[in-house]
Amino acid sequence: MATFSTQRLARDDGASIALYTWPAPTQPIKAAVQIAHGLAEHAARYDRFAQALIRAGYAVFASDHRGHGLTVENRSELGHLPAPNGFQRVVDDLYAVNRRIAAEHPNVPRVLFSHSFGSFAAQQYLGTYGDSLAAAVLSGTNSGVGPLAKVGSLIARVERLRHGPTATSALLQKMSFGNYNNAFAPTRTESDWLSRDPAEVDKYVDDPLCGFQATTETWHELLRALTRIEDPAFQARVPKALPVYLFAGDLDPVGQAGRGPKKLAQAYKRAGLKDVTLKLYPGARHELLNEINRDEVTSDVIAWLDGHVPRATR
């Protein structure tokens, strides 16, 4: 049973972001964890993880990105980041949530936990608003795809011209989600790449707020961002003392079977970050919080937070 409450966070451009808040832990708050979800899903799916964090002494907040979850006014808007600069607006929304948390808990360290698309937004966040955080956790991420991202961005731009910015593209879908199942054939569903747990895959498939296709504008924005966030000059803007934890399944197709997270960890170290941790889980796929070893993964995240996040001041 879900334990969160929802409210709206008004933005300067007129948007209204769905904000999720979980009850504060009964023990003194160690830190506040803000969750940034992935593409074609929503923040309510992190309820189980949030409750584990609360039991460990962490306050938890999350939001639905533009084009996702309860943030959309009409389900026809699912998967669309409005122009201009839709991806940057997502990043700015995350910062607005950070500011809300800081106002409510002024003496509590803030952590950004991010997954997949959310982790790409987090990479841009770290180079833009990194000083607002005490630590960052990136799940199911990738890096070092520059040439592919540039080609993909060009294709997305052509598809946007052909079909319109709010339309979907079978070609772009096939190039991304459509290819992710290939390594796991024969497959039971189109979403087997998410987890080895059939029950968790079915939850995703049956969720009306999951599994939708992104629009051509969204793909164009994301692919442009992938080139920007892996630029060494941009990565050098991440605060050097910021602890960063990267974790992924070594069969995760989003992270190129572990190669992407390894490249990102190496890039952050080259950029001068002093505390970068990487963990790859053998045999695991994309959604580690919904994998068959999710209890282990959750315990590892909490242990890392306990060891790397400064405690709240009183």
C-alpha cells in the first residue's frame, strides 16, 4: 500500500509538477533523498524503496517529470517534453524540488537519487546545481555514447520534421526500447529487459502510466543532452568533493552491459571527483530496485548513504 502524499509544485513557466512526499522517519532524519525517475515510468513506482529509506532514517521526496505520471494533465501528453529546452526544464524542476526540500529541512543534507533518464538529468544537474547536494546516486546510467548520440539526434531531428514534435516515431522507438530485449530472447514481453522478475515486469506492463512512447521532441532533447553531459569540460563543473555512487546491472542494455557506468565513473575521476563508487550486479538488468536481488541492492544503497552523507545538523 502506497504511503506517500501528493501536491503540486508551481513553476515559473506555468507548469505544475507532481510532488510526492513520504512521512518523515520516526527517528532523527539523517538526510533527505530526492528521487528522479526514468523515461516512460513515474515516481510512485519507488514507494517500496522510499519506505526502506524511511526505515533507515531518511526523508524521501520525488516528482514526476514533465510528460510523465501525475504531472501531465491529459494522458495524451505522456512522453512529451515541450519545446524549447524541455530537458533543461526537467533539470530545473529537480532543482526547484531541491529548494523546496531545503526550505522545509534547512539543516538536513540533500541527496539526489536518479534512475535511467533521471540519471541523465542528474548528470546535467551535477554540472549545473551540484553545490545544492551532499551526495548523488545514479542507477541504470550510461556515458561515452557521443558519436551515437549525435547520429541519433540527427535522426530525431529528421523524424521531428517528418512527423511533428508531438508525434511518436517507430524508427526512434526501435532504435531505443525496441532493441533492448534483443539480448534476452526468447522473451515473454516487450519489457523483459527491465528485470528477471516476471511479476515486476508485469506490473510495469499493466501500469497505464508506464511503457508509453516518447515523442520525437523528447528524443531530440535527450540525445542532444547526452552529448552535452559527457563533455569533459562540463563534467569538470561537478563539485570535486561531491560523493557519487553509480550502480547498474551488468546486463543492462541502457548502460551497454556495464560499459557505460564504467566510462562515467572513470570520467568523473578524471574530472577530479574524489569520491566515486561503482557497483555492477552480475546477471541483473535495468531496474535494479525491481530485480530479483532488490533487497541486496537497496541495502547497498543505504549502506553507501550511511557511509558517505554527512549527518544533519541540529
